[in-house]
Amino acid sequence: VSLEVNKSGGNASSPLMYGFMFEDINHSGDGGIYGQMLQNNGLQGTTPNLTAWGSVGDSTIAIDYDNPLTTAIPNSLRLDVAKDTTGTVGVTNAGYWGIPVDGSEHQTYFWIKGDLSGNITASLVGNGTGTVYGSTSIPITSTSDNFTYVDASLSTSKAPDGDVYFQLSLDGSEVAGASLYFGLVQLFPTTYKKRYNGLQPRIANVLEAVGASFLRFPGGNNIEGEYLDNRWKWNETIGPVQDRPGRWGTWGYYNTDGLGLDEYFYWCEDMGLEPLLAIWDGFALESGAGTPVTGDALTPYIDDALNELEYVLGDSSTTYGAMRAANGRTEPWKVTMVEIGNEDHLGGGCATYAERFTAFYDAIHAKYPDLTLIASTNEVSCLPSTMPTGAMVDYHDYNTPDGLVDQFDYFDNIDRNSSYLVGEYAQNNVDYPIMQGSVGEAIFMIGMERNSDLIKMASYAPLLQLVNSTQWTPNLIPFTQSPDEVIETTSYYVQQMFSVNLGDTVKEVSSDSAFGPVYWVASSGSGSNYYVKLANYGSDTQDLSVTIDGLTTAKLTVVGDDDPNAANTPDGTPVVPVHSDLKSSNGTFTFTMPAWSVAVLAAS
Ligand code: AHR
């Protein structure tokens, strides 16, 4: 295949092209990127249980309903110590199917109530082996009158795997026959960018290396809730964590909301991502149980969204801006994009979406005319007959590898009066991304980038997966609780290669062949940088010649495998990108693309 990139002209492309979509699914938040590592640490929910908790020595544990830490954390963990005991007693927490002790300084925070004047040892211990990866003795003086706050750090050594539990223990003779109450026990490693209540660095670092441009949050289905009452409520995710009640998440487990609205914005700032905030729009997944909300009944929810936006964007003189400042953030967050709902073409949302979208749009636009507002679907039948100027639409596509290839020209044929977010896309029907699917995704992305005057943003989904608790496959980055086991899948490499090699102008390319099995898109960036993205969807190698007049050197990155089913998984990571340096002959670079491969030629 011979290609020649036309250096003149071209279409301006979007600087936000490749981003992330995040919601708490597959324990991607609690147990995943959110730094707090103890499961069920607040004994929250309408039917609290003792999941993950255990006792040590001659003691037992129970949920205590009579010693609330706060209104939001109404239950505490009671440790009943046997009379006359002299051994070590305490509580343990198994984490989210283990704890990834990464060797950093760890921090534990908890509240304790009960008469104690002595030491509590916080430690991280290997299951079965008893190996101690970190331990600290904390002097405590507490009484039965009130909860006493405890904050302590533990130096750790890196554990070889995630088979580790956390323990708070003490000399039983000091509390024999008595009870102690523990409230909201927390454990963090040194977080990403050392932020308080921050992110797991092992996952955040892998994300940062993608070079993505935006973060769409907090859902996905998880913003919608199953029912009206368990929708994602922004105002219950802010402020001190002990004042956050959490909620039953859409994906079948309780969300602590420790990773809340402000934490998402810190994540964006710390990783250089533009926030794309989704707001709840009157529709929960189980329609009929209180939603869709329409007519006058929608007004309180529109007001709530306006309050949320004031919290985000208002200065400290506003009611909600002052609340944000009181929570530690004086400066407003930099938000320019808001999505109204999620996938409102599904589950009975379509019939009322035009009304709901318009009501939210009008109210938000009147107050914040500079915000870009995005409809959660591109299905014309669900949208107002005339979309407001400047509003965007969101298109989702989970598909087979062949289906993604078939979608290559989808964006060549769309309504060119709209601009698009492709808020979710990925291969489907596999446990982990496979090479063939990743090539299919690359071809779909090439189709988007060729049209990136209209396709402003695209985010792979879902993003993260704790393999011990999975509701959806495949995901871009699966991980276990082994500290180093954050898997860079074949699709991860494609996202990274496309993100870090983003030009600002899409260039015309002339070729001696039609698209298929090789697909391409070229762009130019600052200076004399050119990027040619290529995908080979087939089992034959392909000889390429790419001419960019006057250019002499290039870096070629290729990811591929002869086996279309090759995948990077917790069982092995056989596929890695290969980098090489090329020199042109009179502006022509020649190289061979392996079977089932994606390549980026970055020339200058
Ligand atoms: O990404 C998983 C789910 O797929 C999202 O929550 C939802 O928006 C879509 O149906």
C-alpha cells in the first residue's frame, strides 16, 4: 500500500479527541482507582453486613446501630472482648479481595469509642504467611462518651501479591470484658500526586501514560440509578467522607462515594484532563419506579442540577460556591462541558427525552451560556426536532471486531450539522480485549479522526476492572490486587498510540489502494510533526510506503500479533508495542505492518 500525505490544506481536528469514560463499575472506583482500600469500611447501606471484617483472638465483632459516627455513617463496628483475656484482640479487614501494598507510606484514619488508654497496632499482614508488610503502634486515649479521631501512618514494604489483610489490634488485657467501637476505618497508600482522599497511584499512573484529554463522569448507567432514589446525588458525594452516606450503585454493589464530585475534578486537574460532567436528567434505569420525571415534577431536579453547577462553577459569594470553598476548593472548577443524562434512547427514556433535554438545556443555558451541552443520544427520534445551536450529541457503539470495521465510514455519512461525542465504544463479547478487536477499534477511531471536525471527543468504555468483581467485559485496564498487576491491554496500547500522536489538522492522503484491510488517517501537528495512523485488519503482513514530502525521520510504533485472539490478561501479557526509528528516502518511509496490527508513524 502506497500513501502520500498532502502537506497543504486539511481540516482542523479536535484537541480533545481521545479521553476516558469513568463510572464505578467492576469496582473501578471503590476497590480500584479510589485510594481507600478497606471494603465495607463504613458498614453502610440499608442492610449492612460484616463483609470483609473479621476479629482477632478472644474477641468477636458485630454491627452496632446505637453508636453512630455521623448521620451519614450511622453504624459502627463493635469489638466485644472476652472477659479475662490476656492475648491480642482486634479487627481485620480483607480489603476488596485483597490489598495492593505498594511499598509506599500508608495512612490510616479511623474513629474509636470506648474506654482505652493504650496502644493499637495497625498492620498489613499476608494471609497464610503472616508476613507483616507494615505496622505501626498508635497511642490511643479514648472514652465511651465520644468518638476519638485517629490518624496514623505506616511504612510498608511491597507485597508480592494482593493476598494481604489490614488489622487493628491491641492487648486484650487492657479491654477485657469491654467493647470498643470503630467508625469508618480507612487505609490509603501514598496517593497519586499525594492528594488527600486521592487516587491509587498504580492505576492513575497507567491512566496518565495514555495521554488522554478528557474525563467523562460519573456515568454511564451509574449516574442513573436503578430507581429514582438511588440515582447519583452530587450533594451526597461532597464534604468530609464521614458525611457521605454512599448509595446502592447501579452495578450491584454499594458505592461509598469517597470518590465524589470534588475528587473527580482533582483527578482531572492532576492528570490534565478536561472534565465532562454528566448530570442526572429525570430518568432512572428501572423506568416506572418514579421515572421518567416530566412536566412540573422535573423542576426540583432541574434546580438540583443548577445547584450542582453553582457548586462547581460559582464563586465563593454564591451559596453553593461557598459550600465548595468550605470543602477546601476556593477557585471554581474549570468545566466547559455538561452531558444531560446517559443513553436516554434506552429503557423507555426516548419518549420523554426531548422534553427533559429541552427543560434542562434551557435552564442551564440561560445561566451558563458558554457551557457546551451534550444530549445523551444521537437518535433523532428521541431528540427535539430542532437541536439548539452548539449542542452536541453522544453516540455509543459496543460491537464485534467486524462490526467496528463496518462502522469505519459511519461518520462519513452523518448529519454534518451536529457535532459528536462518542462517549462509549469498544469491542464486545470477550473477557479481555483481543488483538483483532483492538484493530477493529483502531479502524473505528480512524473513521472518527478522519471526521474530527465533527467528532470532537471519544472515550473507550468501560475503563477499569477489578477482575475479582466484574459486571462487564472487556475493559481497557483490568487489574488485580497484586501491586504491579495493572494490565495494559491491546486496546490500551491503541488508545495510548492514538492519544499521544494527535495532530491538529487532518490531512488529505492519496493512495494506490482502497481502504481494507489497511486503513489510515494522517494529521499534522505543531512544527513539522506529522502522524500517520494505520491499522491492518487481516492475517497477512502488509508492505507500506508513506510519503510526506521533505520529511526525513520518523518513529514507528507497532502493536500487533499473528494470533487475532492474542490478549493481555492477568494470565500473561504477550503483546507489547514495538518501537523503531526510520529514515526516509526522499520523504518516503517504507516498513511492513504485521498481521492484525495497529501502527503510528510519527514523522518530522
Ligand atoms: O460501559 C458500560 C455501560 O454501557 C454504561 O454504563 C452504559 O452507558 C452503557 O450501556
